[in-house]
Amino acid sequence: MECSAMTVLGLLRRQSVGNLAAGHRRSMVEVGSYPKLLDNCNGAFRWRIIDKLRIEWKFLSDMPMRSHFILLLSSLPPPLLSHLSSPFSAITGANKSLKRGENTATKGLLCPVLPLSLFSLFLPMEKKALFGNSDAINWQLQSSDAGELHNLSSGHLNLIWDRAIDQTAMFDSAISSHVSSPSSNPPAGSGGGGSDSVVIRELIGRLGTICNSDEISQTSSHYQSANNSCYSTPMNSPPKLNLSFVANPTHLPFPADPGFAERAARCSTFSCSVGTSHGAGQFMLPEAGKLETPASGNTKKRKATPKAKGKEASLSSSITTAANPPKMAGVEGSNGKRNKPLEEVEEKDSAEQQAAMKMEEEKGTKSAELSKDYIHVRARRGQATDSHSLAERVRREKISERMKLLQDLVPGCNKVTGKAVMLDEIINYVQSLQRQVEFLSMKLATVNPQLDFNMENFVNKNIEMQQNSGLLPPHSLYPLEAISSSFSFANMPERTPLMAINGLELENQVIPSLAHSNLSRNPLSLQSTCLDAFPNTSYQLEKLWDDDLQNVVQMGFSHNQELVFSTKAIVEGPAGTNHMKVEL
Amino acid sequence: MNKERKRALGNPNPRNPMQAFFFVRSLSHKSLKTAPFRERCTAIRRAAYASMARSSSPRRAWRRAVLSSLIPRRPRPSPARLPPPRDQHDDLRRLIPGGEAIGDLCKLLEETIDYVSCLRTQVQLMQEIADSVDD
């Protein structure tokens, strides 16, 4: 139950976070993934994640971000919340007040939330009825629950409709997240499903308000394209939807300005995910057929889509009164653009080929065309066009590209012409570097006993350089599945001791109480023995962890670039998190 | 440490801070301080290569080669492979760890680029550390 709620939260977070600036969004996506991880992991890992959250909180300076964060934290299990130290006490307090609705400010937030969430539950039910799907027990249960709750909070229905009409975008997000919940949480028993739905509904409702507040300022158009791409994936490959829903970050930001296409897509995602999770093929098929049309990008089909939309509009009441064909065209345009250049290239290629090889047989041209499709090389006049020579040309181009890169890398290689000489230069350089490493290691060995290192310097300088140059390191954002797989790996029984020790080791670096100790004083012997014992796993996992932590830290700095002074203050301050950063 | 020395220390490659992190961490290993000079030399050299390898991409052949050379493992019975044909790039192959198994020049150059950039960073890092200690 917890897990599903958290997944929903994570997804929702990403959607609502889509409204924020790019840098912010990114970090929030990271944070959004943590609660889900928290659920999967054992003690030592929980600590790490909590610490990450703690860092994040430091860097969340503006209010909407903090409110996101609070909502995120509300999903944490209570024992974990109690572990969170000073910076979080404020959050937990806010969280409590949110739950009780005592605070006047939060009251205002809470009130419109519940009905909306209820409504989001009603809609699937309606659709289900309309499409004649009868075997989705989960939905039935949820909808019945919704009915009960609705009775309790009576008189909200009119409000619901009005608001839903106004804020269809939020609505979308709520629905889709809701829809995604069964996929992440394969329907357990009927009794459990009910309680699940209540919890999820609450969470969705709470997050919904924030989506709402963010929507006002949001007018971006590129989200639409992202949206389009995301929707095309479930349409084209329904069975993969669950995975893509969790793993694909591009589709997560939801547009504020809900166009026509979206609504259609919304229905499609609903139907697809339900179909995949419940195995209801009948339900999925007609919808999928309908909705593949907008994604295909054909002009003929484009005309056909409004009809389908009209149907859906009527289904989902008066929300979709105005049809926006131009918007549709715009959304489809991205697809069309994708397709067109390829076609043009192919056409050009074929034309050129015909000019170049009139004498050749048809079979020959066909095979060359095939090879061209994959390699995309154009033969000039007089060049050989058979597949072998084309491939060879590609290889040579690649090699020359690499050579250019090496030329930039190796000093004194710029003036040299000729591959052989350049290779010699490269060899010399590598040898000299290796010799330098040897020499420097000797040099360091002579002075090593006196060495007392402080990673502070490295990282401080690091940060300064980043801020000065304005360059940010290209983060490889670890996909969720990678991290979760590592977790599952870690949970394997025979690896647990290793992981526990590793975790302890990292914890030592991270926990603020030990933060004042230098690295030289850190207990590393444990870890090194581990490394010797299980080189592969520990390397991988540790690297993963380190990088992850690293990402968090650097992200913090990246999205605080405007607030350089404040970050510097944090760096110089004696807080525990300061040392966390620094030690990474 | 005084302030000047602190300023002298800096990560030469801010894009890959893990390399410096690994290296400094292994430098501050306890056993390094008590070992005799000769062992310390080799240990630091190994630490240098290990930090390079560990901070690099896991797909790199040289990374795998370096790590497997640093960590003693059980020898596995592997099917005997024909070495790639000898050609003008053999010198380069011998220099890049794990390069002898790479037949394609294109891939070899790719590895070389990665390896050289890592090595250069490592040298700069060690140089910085040595300078900061010398001062």
C-alpha cells in the first residue's frame, strides 16, 4: 500500500514539477524518486536517502519547491520521519498541520482538494461504463469508495464540476497518475484495494492543489511536444507502458494548457494502462485504434481524429467544448517533422543513386539502398557505392573524427599532419603521462606520512569553478529502474552483509555527527576488505551511490546559481550538511 | 593546513570529481602511512590507476583491464582467442590497458581518448597534491 502511494506521489511530483524551471524540475524528479526507493531498501540505505533529502531541503529555497517537498515527505513512513533531524522538524510540523487542516493557510489548500480527487476517481468509472468494460474490479472498488467519501463531504459535487472544467490539466495529471497506480501496484486483494485507494486519493488531492497553483504561470509550449512523445509510446506499444511510465522521464511533465490532443491521449493512457494491468484486451483495443491516429502524423488521419475526439468530448461532459484542430496539427507536426526529414533523405539518396549507378542492375541498387538506410552516407560522383566501400568510408570518417579529438587532447599534435606521425605523438604522450604518474607516485610516497588531506579544498574549489564558468557537469541521470535494480540486487540475501558494511562506511562520511572528521580519519579498512572480497559488486554499487549523491549535491548548487551568496553562506556555515557536501 | 595551501589544492577536472575523491581517499588510507617506501610507491601508483578506472565509464575496456589487473582474481579458463593481426598500431595497443584485445582501430582510438583524458587529469591531480605538500 505504501509503495503504491509513493509511486503515485513520485509520478505526480514530476508532473507538477514540470511547471518549474528546468534545473529545479530536475532535482525534484530526483527527490520524487526517493520515497519509492525508501520503500524498497533496508536500514543503511534508508539513512542515505534521508540524508539526500536533507540536502535537498537545504537547496529548496523558494516556496513552491518547499511545498512540494513537504508533500513528498508526507508520504514517508512515520518512523523515518521521526529520524529526520533539525531541518526537517519544520517540515514535519507543517506536514502535521497539513493533515489536520488546522492551519488556516493549509485549510485553504485542502478544501478544494478532496472533491477534485474524488472527481478524478469518478471519471474512470464513467469511462469504464461507457466503454463497456466490466472486469476492472479495482476500479469498481475505488469508485464505490469514492461514492462513500463523497457522501461524507456532501455538497461538493457542483464545485467539483466547475473546477474540473477550469483545471482540466490538473485533472489530467491526477487521472493519469491514478491510472498508473494499478500498474505499479498489481491489484492485491479486494479489501486491500479499498484502503489503498483512500490513501492514494488523499495524496493526489494534496498534490493536486500545487499543480493547480503552478499552472497559472505556465504557458510553455514545448511541454506539449514532450507530452505528445510520451503519449505516442503507450499507443504504439501498449504492453511496455508500465515500464515506460515509470522509467521515461520525458513524458512526465504535463502541459498546463490542455489541448485537444491531450484529452484524447489521456483517455488512451487510461485505457492502455488499465488494459495492460488488468489484461482487458477488449477495452484497450478500440481505444488504441482510435488514438493511434493522432500519433501517425498522416494528414488523412488527422482529419479523422476530430470525430473520435468529438465522441470523447461528449463522453467527458462539457469539458471539451471547443475543438482545436490547429493545436492538433501543431502537436502532430513534431511527429510529422520527425518522419519527413527521413523520407526526404531517403528520396535524395535514391535519386543520387540512380544518377550515379544507371548502369548497375536493380538488385545492386536495392542492396545499396538498404545499406544506405542504415549508414546514411552519400557517395559522391565517382566514388564506389557498394556496401563494403560505403562501410569502409564510414569507418574512416569515424577514425578521422577520433583523430581530431585526440589532436585536441594531445599537446603539440596540432601542427602534425599525417596519421602515422600523429599516432607516434599520441604514443609518446601516453608514455610520458604514465611515466609522470610513476614519478609523482614516488614523490607522493616520500611525503605521504605528512599528508593530511581535506576534501573540502577540492570540492570547494570545484564549486567555485563551476560557478565561475557557469558550466554544469553533464549529469548522467540515473534512470529509476537502474537504481531500483541496484536495490533489488542489494536485497539479495548473499549480498546483504556486504551492502550493510558499505552502507555503514558511506554513512560515516555522510552523517553530520562525523562530518567534522577528516577523510584521513575515516574508517576505510572495512571497505577496502569488502572491495577485495567482491570487487565487481562493490565497485558498481559504490560508484552508483557516489554518483548519485554527487548528483544531488551538484544539482543543489546548479539550481542555486542565482543565490550564490546563500550557498556560500551554507558552505562556510558550521552546519552538518555543509560537511556532507564537502566530503563528497 | 594554512590557507595558501588550501588554495593550492584543487580538482583539475571539476567534471569528474570522483577521480580526485577516490584518489585522495586511498591516499589517506591508514596502511599507507606505516608501509615502507617501496610499497608506498606501488600502492600510490595503483591507487592512481584505480581511481582513474573507477571514475571512468563502466563500459570502457581500459577500465576493466586496469581493475582486473589491480585486483587478483581466480584465473578463469577462457577460450583461446586469436590475437588481432599485428599492424602499425601495435605500440598504441600495448600502451592502452586492455588495448591488445581490441582489433578495431576505431574502438582503440575511442579508448585512447578516454584513457588519455583520464590520465592527464590524474597527472594534474597528483601534481597539485605534490605541489601543495612541497610548499
